[in-house]
Amino acid sequence: MREMRKYREIMHVYIKSQLAWRADVVFNMLFTVAKILFAWLLWGMVFRERNTVADFTFHGMLSYYIVSSFLSQLEMSGGISGEISARIRNGTFSNYMVMPVSIEGYFAAMEVGVVLFYLCFDLLAAMVWIFVFRIQFLFARSAVVLGCALLMTVLGLFFMVQLNYFLGILTLKYEEISTFLMIKDNLVSLVTGTIVPLALFPEGVVGVMRLLPFYYVTYLPSMLFTGRCAEEAVRGLVVLGLWCVLMQWAIVVTWRKYRVKYDGVGV
Amino acid sequence: MKYYRVWKALLKIRFQNLMMFRLGFWGPFFVDGSLFLVQLAVFDAIYANVDRIGSWGRGEMILYIGTFSLINAVNMVVYFFGVNGITSKIKSGEMDLYLTKPVSPLFRLTFERMNPGSLPLLVFSICIIGYGVRAAGISVSAGRVLGYLFFLGIMILLYYEMEVLIRSVAFYLVSNARMEQLEEAGLELCMNLPGIAFYGIYKFVFYCILPYGIMATLPVQSLIGEMSWGTAAFGIAVVCAFSGLTALVWRNGMRHYNSASS
């Protein structure tokens, strides 16, 4: 219980620190329009000549983009790997090592604080765009599916924290990982389905993606929230849960093996 | 001639500097290469489900991606890393050093951080364009190729001007982070969406205010024979207008520059 209080405190600190950057909040909200505008213009042109594409109607497609844009906006753990990498390289990672909390737990609590802060603003932005673009928003009606989608979203966010933490501590071995992180960002935007729904890809490709965790981070929760792919919900939770366990194992092994390489003076 | 010698010296220094970090040397190529591969995969997935987007088929879209990739490749090889530092140099007062040199500060800033590591991006982009031409089944004539190269050239200039213009805002404001965020959002949108998709207010914004919408669209339209004389004149007029604006903002900015207190 006392342990939890420490993490709650970290979370509170990060919620408060977001208030110092109010303009960032407003602009983050405004720039969520870019993805919706992309979908509106691209699919608007496509749906002028047909009624459905890969079983999506125009408003179904835009509902998907509203939810996936909202979820991808909430996923803010990308900075964790950059922060860890920079700290290891300049020798100030010691600041985290001397804290009386687990370093991974610290970053997870930080992510919870930031996500909680942005949650209502991103929700507000999503509602504004639904209104502005006059989208007939489709939403799942089954409480079970919604529950699964919510749980999958939380697990997905946690997995991304784990992944970024893992990539960050790889700096202990590889020293320079910034190029790799940028490539990762490009690929993640494709495989999480934030550019286009993965349902547009050939069945074989989707089959392979189902084995990867990214399918369950943004794409499947977005589909579940918009009332599709309900039959994949439970399997999705199991697969993502297994990936979280696997990633935790990778983190523990990597940390134990390479922690001793850190000498606190920078590389 | 003097500027050519300075350019050669800058390239030599930069090469020596880059070779110290050999893995990072190819970094921009891998990052941007992966970005455009992702785009190709995205449009391949879309065209697996639809025949045409507006008047463009799969081939035209590949050509569009290749052209945007080529404009970006020139940007990465020649000026991006130099121009990108303008904001921090204004804020830190480091611009003083550039004012004391016997060459134009903008010339030196533009060419001091060239990146030969991005050269494979040029080859990669030309391959995509070749593939696009083949997939679109375009009959390529000398006139069309010249038109394409002409519009490609002036759009590379426009891209450069937009980068300088946005970073020159730092001469007047404490922070231009929002402007750079706007640039990023506009570029991301227009890399994924050809100009033919814009209409009404969106067309005005992405053709006239943030003209990223015309950058790869006009060269492609000239190559596939879809460009009218009016569109060609409009494209040239936009580039001229932004050239004038960039020169004006940069010159006034330099006068406005107050060393470290800017």
C-alpha cells in the first residue's frame, strides 16, 4: 500500500506538470484534426463512387478514424525511450536509479498521469470533430465488447510503455538508438492501423499482424468501439496479455545483463 | 566563384564531421526510406480495395509518393539540417557568428550541414518514380519530362522557402514551436494526400497558405498530362509569391535581430 502511494504521488506530479504547458494542450487538441481531415478528404473522394470499402461505410470509416485518432493521441509513451536514452548517454540516468521506486514503475506512473490529464481533452476534441464533420458516429452497444475494448486499450497503453522502456534501456548496450526509434515510429503508425484500417490489407498480412501486439494497441480497440470484430475481443486480450508478459521478461533480462555497463559519466 | 569555393569547403568539413559517426551517417536514409515505404504499403492496401481515387489510379499515386520522396530527398541531402538550426541560432545568439562571415548568412546556413548519407534516398525515389510511370502506363515524351523537371525544380525551391520562412518567425517571436508543429502536420497530411483531393477552403489553405498540397501534385500532373495552363501559371505564381515573401521576412528579420536578446 505504501508502495502504491509513491506511484500515486508520481502520477499527481505529472498531472500537475501538464498544467504548466497549457498551450501544448490546446494545440495537441487542434492537431488531432489532421488525421480526421485526411480521412474526410481521402475517403470522401473514394466513397463518391461506391458505398462500401472492405465492409466500411463512409461514416463507419470516419467513426474508425475518430476512435483510432483518439487512442493514438492518448499513446504518449514514445518520449520514454528518448528520455532514457538521452539520460544514459549524458550520465544523468543515475537520477532514476537512486529513486526509491522501480524505474519502469516510475515511467508507467508518469504515463498514467499524462494520459489521465489528456483523456478529457482528447475526448472533447473527438466530440468536436464528430460535430464539425457531421459524422454519424457508430458505437458498439454490447457492454461486454465495450468492457473488452476498454481493457484492451489499457493493456495496449501498458504494452507501449513496456516497449519504449525496453528500447530505452537498450542504449546501455548500443549507445545510439535514435535512428532506430524514428524508424520504429514510422512502422508503428502503419501496424497499429492509425493511417488506414488494417482490414484493407490482404487477409494473409492481417493474419500475421494478429500475431503481433500492435494489432491490439489501436486497431482492434477502435474496431470494437465502433461495433466490429466482436468475435476477436477475448482472443485479443489473451494475445496482448501474453505479449505484456513476454515484454516484461525481456525487460528484466536486459536490465540484469546490461545495468552494470552504466557508469554514470555518459558515453 | 567565391560562393562555389565556400560551398566546397563546407561540404568537405561536413563529410569529415559525419564520418566520425558512421552508423548515424545513413540514419536519415533509413528513417525517410521507411517513411515512404510505409506510404507505398498504405496506398497499395487502399488500391487493393478501390480502382481509383478521384482521377488517379495506383500508378499515378506511386508517382506522387516517389515525387514527394524525391523532393524530400533533395531537402535532406542539401539543406534540411542547416535550415533546421536557424531557430536555435537566433534564440541563442549564435547567428552573430554568421553575420561576421564574408558570405551571406543564409547561404552558409543552407549549405553548412549537407548530408551525403541521404543520397541513396535520391536513387530510392527515382526507382519509385520509374515504377510509378510503368504502373500508370504513361507514354513519356520529352516535353512532359521537361515539364516534370521544371515543376520539380520550382517545388524544391518552394519547399526550401517554406522551411526558411517558418524558421524565420523566430526573429519576431519568442517561440515558433507552434509554427513548426503546423509545418509538420501540413507536411504529414500532404505526403499522404495528393492535391487533387482538396476542395473549397481546404484547397485554398493547402494550395495558397501552406502550399504543401501542390508540391508533388503539380509535377505529377505535368507528367501525366493532366495539367492545364491555368494550373501551371498558378503554380509558378505561388512559387514567385513565396520567394518574395521569404526574402522580405528574412531581410527584415536580420534587421530585427538583436543578438542573444532576440
